[in-house]
Amino acid sequence: MMEIHKHSLPQAPAVAVEVIDVWKIFGKKVESTMSAILNNGLTKAQVLAEFKCVVGVQNANFSVHEGEVFCIMGLSGSGKSTLVRHINRLLEPTSGKIIIQGENIMQKDEKQLRMMRADKIGMVFQNIALLPHRTVLDNVALPLDVKRINRRQRRETAERVLAMVELAGWEYHYAHELSGGMQQRVGLARAMAADPDILLMDEPFSALDPLIRRQLQDEFIKLSKLTNKTTIFITHDLDEAIRIGHRIAIMNDGKLVQIGTPEQIVSNPIDDYVAAFVANISRLKLISAAGAMHPIDAYTGKPSALVNAPRLADTYELDHLIDVSLEHDGPIVITDAEHNDVGYIDREQLLRTIKGSGSKTNEPTHE
């Protein structure tokens, strides 16, 4: 059974990143292609056939809150890595706006962009490209060296972030002496050494063995809670997105198909493409009582059954509801944070939710 690491954001957090109407078209006839898409509604296949251009990102819109882990996932070629490279303008969008902490970065020149990347945005790639002639410590300290931070402060900062990723003691080793998982931790430490407000992570664990990958996911979850970094995390693995993300955006053919919490995505896939992704995901530790219950005023049985029913908070997961249902024949009453009766679950509804045809979670969301 997949373990879900749930973590909540503070109430009404500020927006750290906004992507507004972003398009990316690759090819030589970008302007005429863009005009034809907007005026004639051409599909991606039609654009390729008529203009020999490739639509990488189609009208992307989303926002990421401060401290949020926002996962963008999709199959190879869906546009997720292309999209994330627009956020620090490693790729220039064909059209649209990108707002970082209230600033429109499309208005920044090259010097201002370099400063923003150095100070505000760190990036971790799948291929982290450690410098083989530098020690682990010096690899981690590299962004501070570029910023002309003095040697003592560089060393102290590098030692601190290496300890955070559990690599204390490896400071003076070289990349070829480390395992793949350890090298990936060095890459994460290097990105964090400059203390950026925002982390962009492009499939950082995808090349690792499953056990090492899970261990690094666990370490990332702990690190995310500790540092509260705003993170945009790219992955092709829904299990990974569910384990680490506050919200998930699913891409297909350059489009953001659905955005929502893991519970919303799994419970209410918006189309067949998303449904295929979530088909084999266990709901037992993902869907809460709030997402499975009927409204309390919809109950049509004997009132005494509700009076004598066990009561559980709406945050309880399905596996706990199953345990209670095995010991109690009637409905289970669900209560909110103020201990008010807000819903009920009977065995039929519980089974339908486990199967995937009975959840009452909020409808799929778009941004």
C-alpha cells in the first residue's frame, strides 16, 4: 500500500509564482502559427502538418503558493519539462506572462535575469552535472563562489546544507566516489546553498533505483517541511506526485488537463487520460472521510441509527473507516473541526469509494 505524506499549507498563503496564458511554439513560422491557432483553433497535429512547427506548451495557466510543493506530471513529450524551464526563462515563451513574487520577469533584461536566478530560483535537473575536479563541498559552494561570497562563509553554508541532505562527512570526496542517490543529494544541496525562495526540480529522482528513489522522496518531504521552500516538481510518476505534492497538475500534449489536490485528482479524474493515470492508485490512505461521505441531511434511515453511530472526524482516511465499519453494522457519522455532524458513510458507500465509483470529493479543478 502506498503511504501518503500529507502536509498542509498555512491559511491563505501568498502567491509565489503565476503562469498566465503561456504558449511555446518551436519552429521557424512562430508568429503565423500562433495567429492561426488563435484565429482558427488549429490542433497540435494540424500545426505540425501545415506550419512544420511544434506546440510545446498550450495556454498554460496556474499559480503556486509560497511554501507549496506543486507537482507537474505527464508522459514523456507532454510538455512538463518545457513548461518548467519558462519559469526562470531558460526558455522564452512565445507569448504569455510569468510573475515571480509579484514581478513580471518577462520585463527583465539578461543581467536582471541572472541576478534573479542566482538569488531567488534554484534548479535541480535529472542530470545534475557535478564538476568532477571539485570536491562535494566545492560543488555545493559553487553558486556562492559565483556570487563572490567569501571562502569561510561558502564553506560554512555548504557544510550546513550537506548536513541537511544527510551527507555530513562526505565534504572532501569527489563525484565518482558517490552513488547515484548521493550525487542527487549533492545537486539538491547545491541548489539550496544560495537559499533561493523557489526550487524548480525536473525529474530529480527518476533515474534512481526504486528503493533509493523512495528514500530520497522521504528526505525531500522532511526537507520541504523544514525549509518551507516553494517547489515546482516535475515527474512522470503519479505515485511520486501524490506522495510529495500539495497539488498536482497533469499535462497532455502541452495542455494542463487537470489541477487539484491528490485526493481530487484520484477521486474525480476529468477525462479518460487522467483516469488511466489514477486507475491503479490505492485510495485507502488518500481519500478522507470528507471526500467519501454523504451529507448528513441525506440520511433516510432510522434517526436512532445516527444517534448511536460511532463518530469520526472528517480527516480520517478510508483504511480507518474500514476498521470501524467492521466493528459496527450501521452508518458512521462524520464530524467537522467543531464536532458538528456533517455527514455519514455506510458500508455500501465505503465500498463504492474504495472501488473508485463513490467518492464525493470536490469536482475536478482547472486554473
